[in-house]
Amino acid sequence: MNKISKWIKNYCKKYKIKSLIVGISGGIDSALVSTLCAETGITTLVISLPLHQKLDQLSRAKNHAKWLINKYTNVNFIETDLTEVFETLKHTIKESYHTNLSLANTRSRLRMVTLYQYASSIGGIVVGTGNKIEDFGVGFFTKYGDGGVDISPIADLTKTEVRNMAKEFGINEEILLALPTDGLWEDDRSDEQQIGASYEELEWAMNYLNNNNNKTELTNREQEVIKIYKHFNTINQHKMKKIPVYKNK
């Protein structure tokens, strides 16, 4: 058994967890996490949560679910369309409080609420799908959205490590080749378009800064990537650190 799957299994045994719930998006991170959960032998519920979803993303998620079910007997699949729920909430709130970012984050938070509804009903936990760069580098996740999870199996893996492990498991090539995207925007923008740098570049920046590399001459692009990384790392610290608590002395 993969060491991460063993870690998940031991956690569930320790806390008497009956099932694992994973939201699958058609992306490589959720594909790998759902596979790692399936490997444990514990009941694994994979859930597709379309919300104005692009057909190619939805198709990849469904194909991955079929692949899991054919390979593992402990996997079940549910699709829950949240489009109508989102539109109802959207039209309930005054338009003056609408921004593209706030609406994108609301999509993510509706998905989180739905995952926990399923988890609570079957004695399960929600398993996170964030990787190291997203969770601890640039904070590329929605607070109390996809960041609202119980355990994070791949949060210490870079995107490169995620991709390599996914290949080892034989995860569908269409997922391996797909451009990373959070699927929260109408124009289907990729993660790289949102951030301004690729995951490989961000991995380099994290390694460069964490290891106090003394390279004196950086290319223009390397300098730009360092700047991008530092910018997101700074403005998203509120996501990556514990909530501040006033101490009443």
C-alpha cells in the first residue's frame, strides 16, 4: 500500500472514521487523492459537484469515477449539480455586493458545504486535494471553501510529485495532460493565467527562497516569478496561518 494511503488508513482507524469523501473536479490533484483514498480499502465516496461546469471538466471527472469503480470495490460515485443553488443565492444577494472573485469563492464554499453534508450523513471526513504550492506557497485556495477539509494527504507534495505519482497509479491520460484550473470562473481561466506563473516555476521559487540560495544573477523571468510568489505568499498569509485569537490576560 502507498505510504500516503497507509497514513490515511491509520488516521481513520485511530479516530474510527467510517468513510472518506472526496470532491473530484476532473483535475489531477483530486484524481490522485481519490485514488489514494480508494487504495485504503475504506468506503470512499467521490462526488462531482458541477456548477456551471465546463463539459470537458465534467467528462474527465466522470471518466475518473468510472475508472475508480472498475478498479476498487470500495468506491461509490455521486453527482450533485449545484448550479440552481448558486443562482438562487446569487439572486438573493444585492447585485452591488457581487464581484467576480466573491462569486467564484462562493462556488467553492457551496461545494464545501455539500461535501460536509454527505460526510456527516455517513460518518465520514472530507479529504483535501490541495498540493504544497497551493496550500503553503501561494495560498491558492478559497478560505472555508476547498480549504475547508479534515485531512490533507498531498499538501506536502509539489505539483510535479503529484503528477509523477498519478502516472504511477495509471490515472487517465486526459487528466494528466489537462491544464490545471480551479473551475470557478465563467471564462475557464487556468491556474497559471490567474497566478501569472506555472506550478513548475512556483516550485522553483519556493525551493529558491526556502533554501536561501545565494545565486546572485537571476534572469528577468526568475526575478518576476520570485516577485509573483512573494506577492501571493504575503497577501494570502491569513489563509495559511491559524486564526488570530485575542488572549485575555
